[in-house]
Amino acid sequence: MRNIVFVLFLSLVFLVSCDGYEQSPTDADYVSSLNFEITKGQQNGAAWTYSPEEIARHFFPPVSHDSGRKRYEVSKKVKSVNNCIVTVVEEGVIDDEVLGERHTLQLYRDGKHWTITDAKLEIRRRQ
């Protein structure tokens, strides 16, 4: 009986963790290009460069959808004073194939300036 309960519990955990998003590859050049844009914005005095959430909104603004409901959400998880993770989720019919995108940025602050140390893109597609 304990084994059956354990297997059911593991199955439930697995199903809950599968939210339909598939990770798409990102490379170091992409992260470098984002950081170059942040540096350029800082040099020009752009206010969006001083907040991790605003950096994420700048790079991943909401896309207008032609039909249906949509959700656009930016959330931040603080790991330390100088390290955080920002996630941008946009769900709704984005095109014929894509139903949602989730961008995750890891940022590090050196003094007043934020730098992206890692970026991930996950896509939810039609089944």
C-alpha cells in the first residue's frame, strides 16, 4: 500500500512540474548583446537600466495579440542584495504555433549597474 501511495505521489509531482514549456537554446552571444544594450542605455542615462524588472520589461515587452485572453507578468526572485532572477511570462495566442513564452534572466549588480549572467527562453507550443 505504501508503494502505491508513493508512486501516486511521484506521478502527481511529475504532472504538476510539467507546465507545457520547452526550453529553447540561448547562447553567450545573445547574453552579450543584451548586456551591450544595457551598457549603452546606462551611458545614455536610461532609467530602465537601474531596475532588474525594468530591464526585463525593456527586452521582453508585451506582444499584441489578435485574439483571446492574454497574460503578461514580470516577477523577481531575490537571491541576495546583488543577485536576482527575473521571469517574464506572456501567455495567449502569440502566433499559429506559440501559446506562451517564458523568459528568465539572472542578473548581477556591481555597484549601480546590472549585468545579465544567464538568459533562458521557454516556449509553450500548441499540442
